[in-house]
Amino acid sequence: MTTHFQDGEGARAGRLLSRLARAARHSPNAAHAVTQVITYQPATLLPIALNVARADHSSIDDAIAAAVATTELPADVFHGLHESIPSPTVALPHTALALAQHLRQQATADSELALALVNLGNRLSEVGRRQDGLTATEEDLCPSHPRSHDRTRPPPQSPDTPSQRPSTPYRHHCIAPDLSLRRSAPEEPRRGYSALLSRPVPSP
């Protein structure tokens, strides 16, 4: 994903998020500020936030994931962000999961759905929800399952909400994921950041 900035605004945004990330290690208010900052312009600030988190600031993983969860962007943008996070990931497991959940909801073609569910299963496993990951892959990849074409059904959202397995058996004739499916994210128009970057950073 390529994003253009003017006169070092990208670097300024990166410095702001880096300062907030350091403060977030000790202050929940700073972590909340990370989420708020990203939601001002998620298409351009999410890639910067991912870079900050990779630079040993994994304390903002949950904050970035919260921003992703409340953001609506084109599927191509979410796909590009998700592909930029390796699997497995140490710094951004919850962010990767939030992105995978968006891709699962936005999938339309069967090949897209199959790949999205494979990714979702892997990301659920990375945050310790292995059973949820297996359930998502098994139940939704099998077209004979009654819910296999219900693309509006949300994936498991919380470890406190157990997965519901079907009460009736189904055959394991599953869709083979098209692992060659790749998209490039469109460029987003640049917007001003003067007000955003002038905001004070919460004290740790």
C-alpha cells in the first residue's frame, strides 16, 4: 500500500504515534488516544501505526485493533493491511485478527470467502483461540453446512462467547482456497493533519 504525504507529515504522524505508544505502556489514556488518532484518517494512519508497532511498540496492538474494528474501508485496503502483517506475528496479533474479521465479512465470491476464512482461522489461533479458528475454517468452508453461505454471520468476537457448533452432521466437502488471490490497495487522497498533529500527548 502506498500513501503520499506532504512536507514530512507522515514523519510527524509517526513521531506522534511513537510517543503515544511509549506512553501507552503505562497509561490506558494514551492507548485510547492512539485509537482516536487513527480514526481521524484510518486509510493513511493505519499503515503508519503498523510500522510504529513493529518498531517494538506492541503495547498499541489492542489500540490499533480497536481502531480497525470501528473503521469502514474498502476490502482492497483491508487486504493490503492484512498482507503487510506476517503470520504468525508477535507485535500485531489482535490487529491482524480485526483485519481478518473485516475481510471475512466483505468476502463475496467463494474463492474470496475461502481465503478469508483460512486467514481468520490462522489469526484466531495466533491469539490463543485455536478452537474458534478450527470452527471458523471447518464450518464455513463446507458448503453443505447450513450456515456456509450466511456471509452476514459475524465471526467469534470474544473468548467469553463460545463457538456454537451445528447440532446436525455435515459432509466435509470444502471449498479449496485460492491462495493466489491477491489485490493491491488503491491509493487514498491525502488530507491535512495540522489539527491532528498539534494535539497534546497524554502524560503517562
